[in-house]
Amino acid sequence: MVEEYDVSVKRSCSLVSLSRSMWYYKSQKDDGELITKLNELVDRYPTRGFDQYYKHIRSEGLQWNRKRVLRVYRLMMLHMRRKRKRRRIPARVKVPLHVPQKMNQTWSMDFMCDSLESGRRFRVLNIIDDHNRGALVIEPGFSLPAERVVEHLERAIELNGKPKTIRVDNGPEFISEVFQDYCEKRQIEIQYIQPGRPMQNGYIERFNRTFREDVLDAWLFSNIRDAAERFDEWKMRYNNEHLHGSLEDLSPNEFASLNPGASPRIKNLELEETCIN
């Protein structure tokens, strides 16, 4: 009435039976600190309820009484059922993509997907050495959880030596505690790329393209064993025959043999070839 009909405050209050002191009353309550604390607790414990939040408040020595906390809790609509937020990925730092000067400085890992002749989907774990772009692991499987990733990584380390750094994306297998604990135990640094920036793992992305064009898009696989055999054949041919323009038109094994830091496996292969010749 005051705003729309330009009626005086005294007349308006008398018409609605409202005391003028109520009209002029301004609340002195400042719940900003309490709201901040409740938001902090919600972020830290998203699945807890009022009782747990109030216990945390009292345990921190804050003297807000239960009625006040409950009033603000309800005003913030925290008593309503909340959807749990998805797991948040820590902030990743962009690291320039450089060529390692010798073997086993940096490995790259990634997953690919394809399907069998029957239509059943399977995944492929690829691991390469960034120095010579050599394929270390090409392993298919219907399920490749972190435990199996660690097994294949351990087998690759036994054959080729231990890398100093492994570059990966933010897939669930790579951010799992199993994978992180294994790398920490083996003193291997994990270099995560930024989400949505696959070009930061460019070496294995380029490898994946070649692998898809040469194998996944070219063959139908009747079963997972058939796929594994085809992958092993291609990996050997790739490492020995694929000529990289960025490697002075040499194959991965030829490029690695020119480096004094080549892995023991590469040196043994060279020795075997020399004896055969």
C-alpha cells in the first residue's frame, strides 16, 4: 500500500492491524559466520545431517545454540535431500610436451575401445616410451581395472626397466588409490594432463591413431584371444619397421639402439640379431 498506492505508513499499518514499531523494526541478527561454517561442513561432509554438523560446530568451541543452528540450517534448505556431487579432480598443471633424451624417462599410458565380431565391447591398454615412441604394452580386456593396469605396468617394467615419469589422463584407473600407491611405492612420478586436453598427451594420442588405422579399423576379431594375438604381431612389426618422421625416419628399435641409454631389452635384441647375422 505504501509503495503502490502512496498511502502513509500510519494509515497502512492501521488498515492491516500492524504495529508501526514492527514496520520500522530491523533485525539485528547476523548469521553470516554461521552460514559460512555450515557451507564449509557441507563441502567437507556432503552426506552428513544436522546432528553431525552441530557436533562439529560444538567440538570446535563455537557457542551457537542448537535452535539458532537449526533455524539457519533449514533456511539454507540443507534439510532437503541433496544430490551427491561427482568426485572432483584436483587442479592439474600444464606441463610442456618434450622429447625425453633417453629411454625410460617418460612413459605414456592411455585406453582405447573397440568391439568384437559379436558386438561385445572391449578396451585396450596402451603404454609407450616417449623417447622412441616404442610400444611397450598393447593389452586388450573386457575389464581393465586399476589392479590389472598395475599388473601390466609391472610386467613392462620387468622387461624394459622402470620409468621416472608416467603421463596419463584423469581416468578412474589412473586416479585410483591402487595406481597411485603403486607408483609412490616404486618412486614413479605421475604426470596428469589437464581434463579435456588430450593434446597434452600427444605422443600416445598419435600412436593410438596409427594403431586404430592399422589394426582396429582394419580387422574383425572373433574373441579377445584373437585380438591379443593380432596386437602382439602388430606391436613387433611396429617397433621394428614403422618409420617415424620425427625419429629421423627410423623405427622405434633402431632409434633406441642409437642411444646409449637404451633399455636392456633393446640391447639384448640387438645382440641376438648380431649373432644370427
